[in-house]
Amino acid sequence: MPPGLTVQRVTRSRLSQVDFDDLGFGKYFSDHMFSMRYRDGQWGEPEVLPYGEVGIEPGAASLHYGQSVFEGLKAFMGADGRARVFRPDMNARRLENSCQRLCIPAIPRGVFEEGIRLLIELDHAWIPRKRGQALYVRPLIFGTEPHLEVRPSGSFRLLVMTSPARNYYGESGAAVSLKVEEGYTRAAPGGTGFAKTGGNYAASLLPGDEAKRQGFQQVLWTDGAEHRYVEEVGQMNIFFRLKDKVITPMLRGTILPGVTRDSVLTLLKDFGIPAEERRIPVDEIVAAIQNGTMVEAFGAGTAAVISPVGRIGYRGESLLVNGGQPGALAQRLWDEIIDIQNGTLPDRHGWNLLVDVPAQRQAIPAAG
């Protein structure tokens, strides 16, 4: 338990307002949030508050200059009655790296995991029970000092909120479609591509909308220098299976070092399937689809877990991958990760943070 912690519990829960058959993604927010403030060169004492609006001055640096970072991870309820948070240690390290790039003071080691543990203990009744659903956890740090100078903020706030959510692309398991982007640039060498910061996502909104108007669900980004090499998808890292091996773009500072990406590479090694991390020319992918050596393609990310890719649009041509159908490896990886997260498979790599939820613990009375 973080020292100095104060907890203010809600008097009435909003849980009864949740339609667990129509969760959406980020449509509902759980009862509580974790909060810490940074002032005078140090992080203050943590607190748990009822989820709700937060006051921020119009001149706050983050509103003008984008000085904010965030993370995304998931919690699951196992059949054994224990909650599991998937790989929070890796998210904590990535948040620390994002903070460094955005001139934000890192939060003290251990506070990240403990804050999440507290929220799970309080709001465990919000964890969905349907396979493929989860309690999404969203930590956010943003600058709060009001000033208009182009410089780092001197004060910050950490908020951690949770939200019961479905799979990002829905629950059907259907393959998604991607448009290769050659005009717009998501990130360039030396930029913030590896950091989980809002500006990266803001830059992706217009290309994403244009791709949807052209009949595709997401953008497949290429490198910012030449637009010759595949980088990542809007909300996922990308993998391609070429007959007996899998390839994925290497980490060069321009793409997000995904937690699920790392998990997939580990599982592929467990499965005995060779995997290569390297630069991948778009022309190689197009040729592999056309000559039949491309067996399947899939994205990997926290929100989507594993999302098969069935169609890739490139220079006016629509290319079907695996006949537009999900592939066997994507399904196997999805099942493996979901079963580890739910505790129905052994957690042989020690990925889950276990949170005990005593059987006698009761949910907060429902509103109304």
C-alpha cells in the first residue's frame, strides 16, 4: 500500500447502469480513480477518489503543447476468483520511457502497480466475465501548470481510471482491412513514435478517417522518410506469416514497443515458429500476397489482443490475405494469450499480477 494513501469510496455505485452485452470501448467508467499530484519537485501522496470531472486551468501546459502520456492495460477475472492484470511491469517501464521523452517526472517505482491493484480491489465487480472482454486500465499523466511559454510544465497530475470493455474491433473475430499510407507520416526518426503520447494519436485521426471513407478500417503506416517500409497499424503492431516464419517491423524508435507484440514474439518462440524483427519493404508484402507465400497477417495490441488482417489496400489495389479470412496462427495466439490472462492456462512466463478478491467482499450498493 503506498504510504500516505487516502481512499474516498463512492456511496452509490453506477455498476447497475452498465450493459455488459453492449460495452463498447471506453463507453463506461468504473466507480473510482487513482490520483497523484506533482508539485515543487516531487510527487505527493496518492489518493483514490470517486471517478468524475477534474478541474484544470485553461492555461494548463498540456492543453496547449501536448505534454501528456498515457498507458493501456487490462485486468481479467479468473475462474479461481482471482483478478489478473496482464504484464503491468512492462507498461510501467514503457510509461517511464514516455515520461522521459516528454519531460515528465517519472512516478515512483511500484506506485503504478499498487495504484492499479487498489482500483482492482475496489472495483472488481466491474470486471466483465465474458471471454475476450476485460477491465481496461488507463493511466494518464498530464501537465497542469498554467503558462504559455514553450517549456515543460512544473506541475503534473497522474490519474488511473478503469473501464469495462469489449475487444476493440468487436467480438466476431472477423479479419480487418488496412490501407497502406504513403502520404501522411505518423512518426520520424528522433521523434516521439516510441512514446505513448496523445500527439501521435492526434496525427493519425485524419488519415484514419480517410482510410475509412475508402472502405478500410485502419491505416498501415509506412516509414516517414521514404514511405517504403511497413511500420505499424493505428492501434496495433503488425505481423506477417510467410510460410514457415513470421516477420514484424523492428523497433527503431518510430513505432510503439507493444506489450502484446513482445508477448507474441515470446509465444512464437514457445511454439517453435521462427520470427524475424527487421525492416520490411511494402513491395515485399505485396509480392508475398500475390505469389501466395503470405499465409496470414495479424495485428497485436492491448486493445485488440490479436486481430487478423484479411485485406490490404495499396495504390488503388485491394489485396486479399488468406482469402480474406482469419488465419490459424492468429487464432492460436489469441486463444493462448486470452487463456493466460484468464488463468485457464499456466502463466509460465510470470506475466500476470494476481490480485486477491476475498469471496466475502461485496460490491458497493448500486445506484437507485
